[in-house]
Amino acid sequence: MPDPPRQDPSQYESVNWPDQFNVSQKRWRVNRKTVCPPLPVRWLALHCASEGCSDGPSGDVVGLRADMDALPIEEETGARWASTIKGVMHACGHDGHTAMLLGSARELAQTREFNGTAVVVFQPAEEGGGGGKAMLDDGLMDRFGIDEIYAMHTEPALAIGQFATTIGPFGASVDSFKIRIDGKGAHGAEPQDGIDPLVVGANILLALQTIVSRNVHPRQCAVVTVGWLNAGKAGNVIPPFAEMGGTTRTFDPIVRNLIEARVFAIAEKVAEAYGGESHRQLQAHVPAIGQSRS
């Protein structure tokens, strides 16, 4: 990726980088679109027909899609292509996805070995920003008359040159949650005068791990992950509050609803048992995806 990675869904620099590679070269028609509101999502699509830049007389219109946004991670690889923006990097394969799609665009434009029209779509705001839905709501499919659209994700466990797919669900739903625990601050030498939100948070964290093992049917798949737990700054002070957050994933909408209910119930009741209070937030991101036999 030649441009600095951007976590912001606007992606203003990233939508310009295909021009740096001259992918147009009078072969591709470039379209940039800003969708607002509710998200300032800036997306990019290039399309080209097998018989020139006008719409082809025959064949389907096929879309190829890749994500181009970044994650809030500090890159420490030292690689020459490493992020130049502090605290943000193209992780989760996004730079690879975009590079693959750019390579596909070059190959299709140079060889024209297809019948119909190809549309290559670079999507922002994939990591929880709802960029895909914003593009669809903005009429992406109708605007270019796309009949089918395809995407792929890198998988380090597969050997180079191998692809994998399956019938049925293969991409889990993703939701994120945030829990704030309000306790009572006190001196570390006098814990009896406080309500320790770290103790409450630690017990909530452990209790959340029982959802999959004790509430979800053994034949179902689910993951509950707590990615962070923050509270206080001094080792001799009991802080007044703590915050924690994580994600949940599953293939089944019924299990998805079950997990949401259990996360909220556990946070509420555990905090209550220790004399504290909890405030919960859940952000639903994307449902599970799968593939039918047809």
C-alpha cells in the first residue's frame, strides 16, 4: 500500500492510490463516492468491459472486492512497507487483499481475457465501520449493474496457491461489547472502604468464559473474547471504575441473541453481587455469512 493506512472510514488518502499505479490507463473508469450520513464512507470502484471502457455488449457484470481500511495497532515489523502512521496499520490482511485486487485489475485490463464487464471495488470501513452496507445502501450494485460479486480473505494456514471454501456458514457474525463497572475508590491499604471495580471486572471476565461452555449447545460454535480491561493508574489506589471490552462471534442468529443476553446478565449480576454497578453497550457489526449449494 503506497498511501498511509487509515482507520477512519473516510479513507481520503487511500481512495487516491490506484492513480499512482496508473491502473486507469484509459482501460478502467474510476468512480469515487462519499456516502454521508450516517458514515463519511469514501469508497472506490473501477470498472472495465472486455471490449473497451464502454459497457460490453455481452456477458455478466462481475464484481471483485477488497477492504482497504486499517486497524488501531502499532506496527513494529520494521518492513519497508510498514505503516508510517503511528498507532495504525494495515493488519488483518487488508494490504494483501488490496494488492491482490490491484494485481487482478492490471491483469484484466492488460489481457481482456474475459467476456462481459469487471468491476473492482475497494471498500473502506470494513473493521466495524459498516462500509459494505453503506456502499450497498448507496446503490453500488445497481449503479454498475453487478450480477455477482466475489471476495476472499488471506489465510496463513493454507499453502501458497491454495484456496478454500465450504458449503454452509464459514464467516461468523461479529459483535462488540463494552462494560463499565462503577465501584468506589479507596486507598489500597483500606480496601474495606471501597468497592474494587477491578475485582468485579476480573470476576465478570471469568464468568463470561462460561457462556460458551455452559450456555451454548455443544454442537454450536461460538467465541466470547475479552480483549482489554483498564482501570486506575496507581498501584496503591483502588480506582472508582473499570472498563472492559471484547467481541463475540457465532454462526447462528439464535446463539447470537443468547450470547448478548448472557453478557449483559452476567455483567449486571456479578457487579451487583460485589456492591457495584455495570453499564453495558453492545454494537452489532455484521451477521454470519455462508454459501448455499446453489
